[in-house]
Amino acid sequence: MRRKINDLDGWKKIFQHVLDLGFESVRIPVRARFEFNLQNGTLTADSLSYQLLYNRQVLEKRYPQLKAEDLDRQLQKTVKRKVYMYLKDCGYIDRDQLPENLE
């Protein structure tokens, strides 16, 4: 069973990513839209998909030294970890089902 809030939107949640620039820490709100499959009430392996939305233009304008690829990679990692933890808190996965590379 594919779990979504409704057929048009999928699950949506706002997560915070803290970007440490050394001289300043910046909180970046990231909207994640995700879908996943459940079988017998638990997450099916490799069924999680998600999309991120954040205001990249504002960050690039304010912090021109940021590399967009590095920022995207950091945000993907943060959101992946937080989505899995959210699903764990909802009871869709057990602690032993969490991917090993979640830091």
C-alpha cells in the first residue's frame, strides 16, 4: 500500500537543517514531500522517495561562497535522516530497520 495524505500531494513535512559556516550558523527550513510503501504496517525496503524544496536563491545571494552541490548533498542527507526518524517515531519502522549510513 502506497501511503500518502491524498493522491495529489503525498506526505509533507518541514525539517530544519543547520548550516555551520564557521562564523555563523544558518537554519534552513526544508520542505520535504515523501511517499513510501507499507506491507503489514511496516516500511517496505527501498520504497521511500522524497523531494526537497528550499529557497536556494536567497542562500546563494547572501552566501555567494556556498557551493550548490555541497549544500544539496548536505540537505539530502539531513532530510533522509529526519524522514527515517519521523517514520520510526510513527511506528512504520523499527530501530533495526534504519539504514546504517544515517549519522
